[in-house]
Amino acid sequence: MSPEAVIDWLNEEGMIELDPGFPVDGDLFSAGLDSMAVMQLVVVAEEKFGVVLGPEDMTRANLSTPESLAALISEKSS
């Protein structure tokens, strides 16, 4: 999964509204990602991508940018 695909996915699911030019290393939390959106993200990622995200995956480092989120989903998918 690419960081650009993560941006599209987050927008499509309505978890956060990001501009089309949002940088892949941009801070999702500064852009409005909150704890409720993170919980929605986990549920939708598990359903859509067939990954299991545990509490150990729910770190700011893993969730803070489209780039880090794409890496996490890709890692869990393999």
C-alpha cells in the first residue's frame, strides 16, 4: 500500500479530510486525526485489508503519517 493510497482511503472513509496535496510525511494528528478516528481506522483496516492491528501497533509512530500507516498495513498484510 502506498502512502498516497492511504490518503485516498482516509478521505474515502471519512476518517479525516485531507487536501489532495497532503504530504506523505505530513502529521495526520495535526491535520485532525483524533482518537475516535483511530478506532474507526483500526476497524476499517481490519475489514478492508484483512490485517489484525493490536494494541502494540497503535503507537503515534505507526499512525502519525500516511507513510508510516502505509508501512504498518503493508507489514501486517504480508
